[in-house]
Amino acid sequence: MSENILVAVAWPYANGSLHLGQVAGAYLPPDILARYHRTRGNEVLMVSGSDQHGTPITIKAEQEGKKPEEIAAYYYKEFCDSWLVA
């Protein structure tokens, strides 16, 4: 009998480019877990995204003389492009 499995990935702040630490710490472990459960025949929903609020984004915006929403939108698009998300 299959189970329904939810894998919720930690969301990195959208205040800079993705880096190896985010891939190894936030994305790889849940991906392995999701793939394991799929091989067991379970239905898996893996949800991810980027954190678009918070102090790190505000600080980056102040450093670059931009609005926080501009910073978040820029890096969110970069994240999507990195993962080939349409």
C-alpha cells in the first residue's frame, strides 16, 4: 500500500546567487528522500521555493540602493533559471 509523502524543502533567501552550501544543505537531502519514497512506490509531493522576505534581503537592497522587492525578484528569477523552471 502506497503512502502520500510531503517533502517540504527549506527556502533560501533570495538575496544572492545559489551556492554549493544551499544545494548540499537545502536541496540535496530532501531530493534524496523524495527519490527514495518514489522508488518505494509512494506518492511524493516535494515543495520548494525561495524566501522573499526578511532581513538578508533588506540588507542586500540597502547595499545596492534598490528596493527589497527588486532584489527578491532578481534572485528568484536566477534561482528558476538555475533549475530550468518555466
